[in-house]
Amino acid sequence: MSSRPEVGDPAGEVLVDLAGGVATVTLNRPGRRNAVSWDLLVQLAAALEELAADEHVRVVVLTGSGRYFCVGADLARVGSSEVADQETRTLRGRSVQDDRDRLTRASRVVELLVGFPVPTVARVNGACAGAGLSLALATDFSIAARGAKVNTAFASAGVSGDLGSAWLLSRATGVARARALLLDPVKMTATEAVALGVFTEVVDDLDARVAQLARKLAGQSPLAMRHLKSNVLDAACLDLQGYLLREVPRMVETAGADTARDAARSFVDGRGGRA
């Protein structure tokens, strides 16, 4: 399939490029350090929904344009009285119900990422904070450049957090560590974030590692990837009996597929293992 430069407006706040089964989704507000806006979140949800329905997509890589991943809310515009600035915000302050409705719609991006049918990778190319950290945590792999800085940031801004922040962080680090990171925000290096379980990996050559991982994931059975992801989600919320009722039919389905037989032969021949 040929490369698709973008979904929607080429000057939009979210760009999508699809090549070789790998869809690269770029948060595109470099002048604002890729801070989240209402349009960015709406466009991101639309792009993810479109990609989830595309059978050519085997991997999604989420990243930011320029030197930043995503710094969360655009705090420079929070106190602005300009109508244009207010409309860029998810919580624009018209009414409590309006803010709740908009944030509920915006939160759809986290549900889409967590439940995405193929593997997702956060390419954390720079600063990652607040809602930006939530987006990274919602992916299956978070690969960070060694120079990236990380911060939960919500408490410092006087807010309680959005886009599934505590739910995602608790599952990544454990409840006690998540509580400490959220209540007492500190700026972490990427290496520290990996040590705490916030990210999965820190690398010197971000492009090379993400490309290597994406190629491997794209070559694996989409059916197996989908069911493995479902197993992990179910394991977090079901008891063992309930989990096994879902695991068994998935295993039977994947074991009977041609891709499983091919993968088994490759593994026996020594071609399986880590990328």
C-alpha cells in the first residue's frame, strides 16, 4: 500500500503516514510543544478510529513533531480571555456540563489506544508531561530518547489529571509508586522513568530502535497480537476463572491459523525471539 501523507488537513494538528504496515501518527503543534488542544484530541481520535478499521495497518507509532513529544495542557493559554484561545481548550469554561461533555469525548483517545487491535508504540522524542504522559502510557511500548524529560505535572498545575492518568500510571508502576508520582510531581529523566516502570525502554538511537521494533511487530500475526492484547486487558480486571473462559477460545483460534504454523516453524528454526 502506498504511503498516505496524512489523514485530514495536511496542516492539521495530527498527521498520519502509512508505509509498510506501520502507521506513524504525529502530534503536530510544534510551536506549542505539541500541547494537547481540543482539535488535536478530536483529530487524534478520528485518526485512530480510521486506522483501527484499516486491515493494512499492523503497527501504530505515536510521536510528536519537532523536539517534543507532548507537554500536556497548553498552560500559557489557560488564563487567556481571548475567545480563540478558549476554544482551543478542552475545558473552555462555558459550563460544568459543557466541560464534562468535551472531556468525556476527548478521553476517547485513551480507550482507542488501550484497546487498539494491533500493537502501538510511543516514540517519546522529547518532553512528555501531563496528558502527554497519559497518551504514552496508553500504548503497548513506550520507547524514549535518552534526553527526554518526564513529569506527571497535574498537581503542579492544580488539577487532578485527565486522559486516564492515574489508571494508566497505576498499572505501569504499581499503586504506591503512581500515588507518589502524581501527588509529588518531579521532573524525571527517561532513564529514571524506565527504572520506575513509567516507560518500557530508553535508547540512544530512537529512530533505529523504533523502526526495528515496528518491523518485527508488523511481521507477526495480527490475530495473535489482537488476542494477546485482549488477554492482558482481561487479566487486569477478571478473576482466573473468568479470564480462562476468554483465553481458551482465543488460543484455539490462533493455534488453528496458518500464521501460527508458519511462526512455529520459524521459531524452531531459530528465527524467533526479541527484535
